Amino acid sequence: MATSVTTSLPMWLTGCTYDGSGGNDLRNSGVTAFFFDPGITTGSTIGLRSGVVGGAGLYVQPGTGMNVLVQPGSFVVANSSNVLYGGYASTLASQATLSVATADPTNPRIDLIVAYVSDVGTSASFGAVAIITGTPGPAPSAPSAPANSLTLSQLSVPAGTSTITSGLLTEKRVFTTAAGGVLVAVKGSASGYLGQLAYDPTSGAFYHNNNLTAATQLKVLPWQPAMTKLTTPYTVSDSAEHTIISTTVTTDGYTDIECFFKSPGVQSATTSSSKIRPFYRLYLDSTLLDSIYAAEATADSYIQSGVAWSYYTSPSTADTPSAGTHTVSVSITNTLSSIQFSQFATTSTAASIILRVKPVST
């Protein structure tokens, strides 16, 4: 079995070689789509992100006995001698079977499975996937990867073993993508151009590069939710309408909003035979959007039932907010009496009166 299997140039470059000035053109033009500018984040030079193209290519798994299998796929690797020399794109067109060297009888070792390009400036240059065999020892270290290479997997070879199992292989692939594509990279592990989209396979979340943390939450709506809360009671002593809570949002004229209001409960100031029935109204500026009644309660000085309520604007109801800054507010009226009562709120049990407004997609 082979310990190295030669890869080819990408299909659209078949017939080209690395020799002479044409080879220099190939090193640069062949990977132009994969360039990004790390100078945005480092302030220095243009560069290339090495990696496997796509999420499934060049996956390493156990074969039979002392063999490993490398699945087909393409890779891009930067020239390791100088970032300005560009890089290389190469393809493993079909599954490769690589032979692992016989295990040492006494000591374990660590091998690397790599994808690399050997560039000697002539048509003898080639790309390959290969096993780099480590040195056995009581506490072995991984061997050095060759120039112009990308590590695909790390293989632990126990002393005396005769079979490679999945538990001995550790995934080491990193990924790259054409400019404008979605990069597969754990949050914080990759930088790139402003607005680079990426997918974190660990959390299953998308994010984008903002040139500061390289892991900013991806926003698909134009502004963050606005929320305000009250942690002390709001007292009503008559049957008039009173604004309890409000917040402001700036909208674009196209995006609808969800308004959420919560009141933990109502509580009368004294015990009497009177009834309390709060009536709530939701406003966008001075326009009434929606209203709701809370349950009727006896004024017995106990905390009575509260209310939680959401409303969505929509083109179908012709109340999508116009472009500009708006005030969203909630008012209350006691529809049964003028007895004094309070909208209950306290910090002791995290019972707050809340108004939250957020953008929503239609």
C-alpha cells in the first residue's frame, strides 16, 4: 500500500505546470478566488487562508488493518516561504488508501496525515496527501509538517498495535472558501475581510467577522430589540387612562415589530368590596395598535393575576411602522372603579413590568 498518493491540479487547470514564469502565474492566479486580505486585521500584507474547500472533503478515517482512507476533496494551501508568493490549489480526485508504518513494539508514536504541494519550479512539482511518520518514544510528539502543507488528521499509534481505529484519529482539518462564501470555522479561530460570513460547527451558529473579535453574532434584522422595565409599583388612583411604560425604536419603513408587555399582577391599597379590572392599551406614537383586559379582581389587598401579551404589526393590518423614530407605550385604565391600586413590581422576586419591542421578519 502507498504512503503517499499524488493529487492533481483543479480540473480547470489541467495541463498546466509549475515551471518557469508560467508556474509563478499558476501559483497566484490559480487561487485568486481564495484570497482575502488579513492586512485588515494585522495591518501588514495580503495573504491566503489555507484549508479544505467544503465541509466533507479530505476526511480521514480508518481503513483495514494498518491503513487509513482519505476521502476525495480539494484543498488550498499558502506558499510557506513567503505570503506574497500566493499559494496552491490541488484536488484528490478519488479516495486514497495510505499505509501506516509498522508500530514500534515498545513505544507509541504520533503520525500526521497531511495534504501538501511540492513546488520545485518545474513540471516535476506535484500535490499529494501523505502520512508523515513520527518518532516513537515514551512521550512522543507530533512530527513537523512539510512546507506548503495542510494537516488533515493526527494519528496516535500505540506500541504494538496492528489495527487503526477511529479513536486513534484526531480531526485537524481547517476549511477555506472562495471570497463571498461561508467559511466553516470555530468562533474566534479565523479572521478575514469585513463581513466574512462563517459557520461554527461546534455551536451550530452563523457569525460574521467585524475585524475585532472575528465572532460577532450574525444579524438578519436591522436593529437590536429595545426593552425597558419597572421594578417598583406603578400606582393608579382613579379611572383615567395612565401611561405605565414606554420605549423608543428607530425603524426603516419596511420591517415590522413585535411588542411584548408583561405585568406581574395588580394589588389594591385597601380592602373593600370594590372590583378591579385593568384595561391595557398599546400605542405606536398616538396610534392605538391593540388592547387587552386583565381578569377581574376583588380589592382585597392581595396580589391578583397579571397579564402577558404580544402584538405584531403587519402589512396586512396596515400598521408597519414608517421610517423614523417612534415611541411604543402601554397605558392602563381601571374600568370598574376608581379605587387606588398598583401595578405590582419588585426586585425581590425578579417580578418586573416589562415592555420589549423587536424587529421581526414577515
